[in-house]
Amino acid sequence: MANWQDILETQLETFPAPISVEEAAILYSDASLNDLMFVAMERRHEQVPGNLVTFLIDRNINYTNVCTINCHFCSFYRTPGHEESYTQTIDEISERIEELESLGGSRILMQGGVNPELPFEWYTDLLSELSIRHPSISLDCFSPIEIEGIAEVSGFSTLEVLSRFRDSGLHGLPGGGAEMLVDSVRSGISPRKGSSENWLKVMGEAQSLGLITSATNVFGFGESHFQRMEHMEKIRSLQDKSISSGYPGFTSFISWPVMLENNAFGKIGRRRNLMGLGAGAVEYLRHVAVSRLFMSNIDHIQSSWPTMGLGVAQIALSAGADDIGSTMMEENVVSASGTTKTMASVQELKDSIIDSGFTPALRDSEYNLLNLFGVKEIALEV
Ligand code: SF4
């Protein structure tokens, strides 16, 4: 079996260098972090040349917390009829978007629970109305599990739901709900969430309709490095298929460790003294670096400040990430399980990028550059 030095050498010499799940798992477990980050940065500069690190002004909107899926790691959801359950109105959502517009934002990322109380028309009315009121804002809404839930309530296929939503103004889908696309892990943490195949199927359908999508990965449920690479392999395979069919594919890959502070999953883990739950900074940096090497067909790798903090997110920019995410403005799902920072200002993100030795650039959800903050000449040279 190859050792990590040989695998990294091949990655350094050849681009794109095919890397198997087994080889990537060896890098993940054994490689020196310095060497892994160095080679990941070489790859980053091949895939995304230059010194720019991008970010987005957007707002997360969690339109309903009613959910019937009951994921063990989730502290956000409330069951139907619960006294703390809520569903926002079109006007309430629109007001939030107005606040985003006043800050120069370009996208909302709207996700919620799987709410069986909302009829199909609630969604199409919402999308149509928001498109009219906020024509310059990209509506990236509803993760695959929500699309599945809406299909179940409406009797339409998931493809039909997506197609009708696109016609009502949907621009793209958030990558949420992927967590670990390994069914043996998935069935232990969210048994009602459906198989990894379902998530991939809905994403493939969205891409076939030209919708903008991203891929996510929550890790730290006690799975092995090999299983983490199995997750990435499923994303990479779908990306290959979508690109060869002429579809847009995933814009980016975004990973973060599961939060454990306020949920049943974390409490049970601590009670049983379970090792390997969540992930610290070093494990996170290894994950980012390996994903940069493995995802040779996805250009953008994002570092996650809401879960890791801005300090670690800055270091991840030297581990292969080329994007630091977005301002978010609010976040209620992951934060319910333990993150404390749910908003970053434009200045904070710009400063974090500059302090890390990179050049900040504002983008939209399709990674088109919107503002180079006066460094156009430098950007054009690279
Ligand atoms: S993670 Fe999403 S699908 Fe799972 S319980 Fe929470 S809101 Fe529902």
C-alpha cells in the first residue's frame, strides 16, 4: 500500500491527479499537516489561480422550525403543534430581505424544517412574491429533504416540485442535509432523513434544471476517515456526471464538524465518554486540505467561520480553501446546537482575508465577482 509521502508526491507532480478513496483516507490519517496543507495550496492555485479569497453578502432565513424528521443532532426543530413552533409570513421574510438589500446583499439562503402543515401553494406563492418584491436577490431555498417533504405533501415528484419552484423564481438549492452520505452513519443520526441516494437524486435533478447548488459535509459523528472519503466520493461522482451532461454541477464544497453543545447527540456522547465526536481545529484543517485534493472537479472549497471561528477559518485559507463564506446575518439551525457567532460584517470578513495574506473579493452565489475593493489591477494580473 502506498504511503502518504508517495501519494502527496503524485498530487504535487500531476494535475488533475486521480486520487482514490483509500489514498485520500491515508493522507487524512497519516500525512504531516504541514505537507498536506502545502500540497493542498498548490492545488488551490491550480484550480483557482491568484490570491483572491471571495465572500458573499447574504442572509440565512429559517422560515419554519416545524419538522417531523427529528435528527438526533438538531436542536432547532419543533414538532407540529409545539408551543415554540413558528412559520414566518411572506411579509416577515420580505422585511428580512429588505434589511439584506440595505447592506448590498445578493442572495438569501432559506431553509427550514420539513413542515407537513404547509401546502404546495404556500411555497410557490412565497417564491413568486419574493421574486417580484426583490428581483435582484437570488433565492437559494429549500434543501433536498425539504423538497422531498414537499413532494410527499403535494403528490408531485421531486423533479416536478423543483421545476415548478424554478418557474416561480427559485434560483438554487442550499446544500444542507447532506451531513454524511454514508447510510450506516446516516441511519444512526437521522434515521428518518432518507438515504444518501435521495439527497444525491434531488441535487442531480436540481442541476439538470439549471439550478445553482452547493455540496456540504457535516462530520464528527464517530465515522472513520474512510467513511468521510466515501461521502466525498459520492459528491465527486455526481459532479462528474452532471458536468459530462452539460449541467452546472456544484459550485462549491463546504464542510464543518457537528456541533455538540446543546443537543441529544452531544449529551449522550459525553455521558458515554465517546471519542471521535465533533472535531477540533487540526482535524478540521486536515478535512479541508484533503477535500481540496480529492475534489478535483469542484473549484471552490469554503472555510467555515460560524462553526470553527474566524481564526481557524483564516488558517483554512492556507489549507486549500479559497472562499470564506458569507455574512449570514442570522442562523438558527446550527447555532441552536452550539455556535455563538451567527453574523459577520463585510469589514470583518475583508479584514480576516487581508490578515491571512489574501486579497478579498465580493462574489454572488454563482461565484461571479462583484467587487474587488479597489484591487482590480492586481486581480487582473493573476
Ligand atoms: S436538521 Fe433539518 S431535517 Fe433534521 S430535524 Fe433539524 S430541521 Fe429537521
